[in-house]
Amino acid sequence: MSRTRTALLAAMALVGGATGTAFAVDPGGARIAAVPCTVDYKIQNEWNTGFTAAVTVTNNSAAKSSWSLKWSYAGNQKVTSGWNAKISQSGAAVTAANETYNGQLANGGSVSFGFQGSHSGSNAIPATFTLDGVTCNVDDGGSGGPGDPDPGGPGNRVNNPYDGAKVYVNPEWSANAAAEPGGSRISNQPTGVWLDRTAAINGAGGKMGLRAHLDEALRQKGSGELVVQLVIYNLPGRDCAALASNGELKADEIGRYRTEYIDPIKAILADSKYSSLRIVTTVEIDSLPNLVTNTGSRPTATPQCDVMKANGNYIKGVGYALNKLGDVPNVYNYVDAGHHGWIGWDDNFGPSATLFKEAATAEGATVNDVHGFITNTANYSALKEDHFSINDNVAGKSVRESDWVDWNRYVDELSFAQAFRDQLVSVGFNSGIGMLIDTSRNGWGGAARPTGPGAQTSVDTYVDGGRYDRRINPGNWCNQSGAGLGERPQASPAAGIDAYVWMKPPGESDGASKEIPNTEGKGFDRMCDPTYEGNPRNGNSPSGALPDAPVSGHWFSAQFRQLMQNAYPPLS
């Protein structure tokens, strides 16, 4: 249910020719003072005792660095919770004030927020709104009003959403990046928005919620096309082999995942207000590959992954997410596909594609709900190794026999992504699927970047001396020492690749170096401890992690500075 109200208020009173006043002309030819602000108040959902509402305020007067919108209810409505604004109520009077991140309101600029409320009896929309004490008019939601979708609608999905489009710059990440010395060189790059727990949907800890990001995306979009990148990341029993990124939902809480996480996200993305955006989702990183590599009799198996394979909730959760989000015409689902140093081996490559097909046809989903796949999300695998190939032989041995490659069939992410795309098509995915590669932290530049092949003394000296990826082991994944920013985001960079993206925002930690109590459900993984000597998943090698790291997702200044220092291509 969606309702709006229209009213022309006292601010529209006819005036004479007062100096310095802007005028408009009504249909009858009379001159009227320009409306100082408009308010679009929509009741989106309503039930017996409650409702949700979305409010968009447009400022037509001088720019503001903070704002406060007020209204009064005629009935007994009570605001019970809100997002993207600080909302308080005294009797019938309600005040919504800006959060720290959305106080700027330019002339002609808009800001949106929402809330949930309770009521009994009628639920009339307020007749009067004031912005900083000045009366606004209420927009009717008709053509050209704030929040109106593109009149043309979303139409059919395009083949590659990144072609011909800008990509959303997260203002929160951008501010963190710009605050670092030299960070302004990349603070305008687009990064993914991580919805890593239910509270992130409405905004937690003073951060922007999903609607705030989408509203800001509409502002950035202007008259062109714009992609918004979202990471859907909250499966029950999440990341069964990596404690640092464990989540809030227990292994058996698939019902909560559906109703408290995916359904609310789908409801927001399906709002016609956002139909002109191209919304790219990265669906549940690290989940499905764990079912292939870290279960059963394998030395890398964990009890937690065995539980998730047995209960099927990774398969069910991914299928449900693909089904529901795939119903939104302007959403493009990309399923996480690990990276070459995880599923590039023969034992993992084919079985992973088969498992992905199982998930993509579970819970009512079909392969048509999958627009493509993403590799290397939040990982460090080099995009392309130039100084050796899988076909090289040194001192009578194949490169595959080196300790680093360890019989993998792929030595870099680009060759893996292109080959895995073919494998996915062979098991039944659409031939038009595209791949994304996360290049946010796989540049491996700086003084340690090799300029030629290694010595041909042995296959190991040849590979180790020539490889860009300077990790101790390709299984290392947490806050890797020596890493650098990779290729900047770009569309259609290679055959079968829809885009290079920065899905993992550079500078956001992979996990804490030591146990840090937190309210986000995130544990401590020894792979993030620089003193850890490893486990079978990284060949029992040192972790290679940076010290003094915060909890996953939190800003890690030292890492960000190193990523800039080691960027390849270098920063100018």
C-alpha cells in the first residue's frame, strides 16, 4: 500500500514584487513565491496497528549544513523506530533531525529517511510540515516530484550493467579515504556497500542505511546511468571456516535470514523510487566454496562447515536471496565464486560449478536469477601474472609442481575467472553470464614487485622470483602485509569480464589481530594474527597478517596507507 497527500500551504501565498524573491507562475498566470521546501510523505506499508513511512525533503532555499523537519499527527500515531534521521516525538509533535552523515542539504538537494510507527483507528497523513521553522508544501508524488522513478521504468536488464554507467561512490568510505594523507587521490573511487548484518539495512552505529545509500545514488546518478554495488552477506552460520567474519545468525536460523534480512532488502530495492538505478548484488561471499573444500574427510574440513553442508542452509539461503532479489527488474545478481587459490584445483573446480547450479535452482530460484559471478572478493590474488604461466617448465619440472602453484591449474585471477565462466555455462548457466573481479587489493606494486622472471635454478626460484603476489601462501587472506591497490574499477576490461570492481572497500579490515569483544557477532580468527603459524588451509604457513588490526569492516588506517604505497598501477 502506498499513499501520499497533497496540500498547498501558506508558503504559496500570492505576493507582489518584493525585491530578492523568486517567483513562479501558476496555471492562472498569477505570480507566487517559490516554495522554500517540499515534503514527499509516503505510507509504504500499513497493517492493523502499524505502518512504515518514507519521507523525502527537498530544499529550495539556501544551502543547509543541518536540518530539522517537524510535523504533528491528527490521530494517535507513534513513531517507534526510524532510520537515516534522529526522530523524536512529544505528544502528537514529531521532530526528525539529520544524522551526522546527511546534514548537508544544498539548494535543490533532497534527503530521505524513514520510520516505523503504530496507530489505531485512522492514520491520516500530516497536513503541515516545517523545515527549520519554514512551512513547506507536501508533494503529491506525481510526475516530476521528489522520488519519482524514471518515467521509462527499468525495462529489461542490459547485458552488462557497468557499460555506459557511473558507479556509486560511498560517501562514508570516501570520507575515510580522503582523511588519510594522499587518500584524496582515490577517494572518488566506487566501492561496495556491505550489508553484513540486519541492522545495516536501516543503518547501525550512526552509519547510512540502505535507503540512504540509494537516495544518495539517485543524487549522484543525475541524468545518466549509475550502478550501485551491494554485498549481501548474512547467511546463518556464515563463513564456517573463518571466525573473523562470522555473522549474527546461528546455523539453524534460516527463517530469520529470510524474513528479517532478505525480505526487507527486497522490499527496499523494489521501491519504484529506485527503479532507474542499476543495482548489482554480490551474493554471500565465501559461503558456497566452503561446502566444497572444507567439509567431509578433507584435511581442511571444519565441524562448522560440515554442519552447514548437512543442514543445507547455505544452499537454501543463497537460493532464496537469488529468487527474491531476482524478482526486482533492475537488480543484477552476481554470486560469489571464491578465487583461483581456492577452487582452481581439479578437485574443486568442477564440483564448485555444480554446487553453484544447485544453489541457483533452490528455493524457487532459476539460472535466470543469476546475471553473473564475482571472484577474488576481499582477496588478494594477482589479476595477471606476467612472468610465468601454467605451461612453463623449468629444470625438468612443470610450474604446477612448484610449492606456490601446488598443482593448481591457474596462476592468476583473470585466467581463472574466464575459465570458470566457461565451466559455469557448461553446467547450465546462461551463456551470457559475465564475471566481476575484485581488484581492490591485488595490485602488489611497490619495491617488491618483480620486473622479470625468477632464476631458472629450480621451478620454485623461477615462480617465487617472478610472481607479483607476494603472500607467503595463496591461502592467506587476512590483512596481508605488502599488498597494494589493484586495477581501478572499469567496465568490460577483458573477454567475459563485466568489470573490475572494488567490492571490498580498501582500508576496511578483514579481521582483528587479537580478540576484540564486539556486538557485531564477529569472532577472532588466528589467520589475522601475525604470530600464527597456519593450518592446512594455508599449507601450515605463517599468516602474513598485519598487526594491530581492528574488527572486520572497521577502518584500518595502517593498511590503507600501505595499499596506497604499493598500488599498481601506481598512484600519481
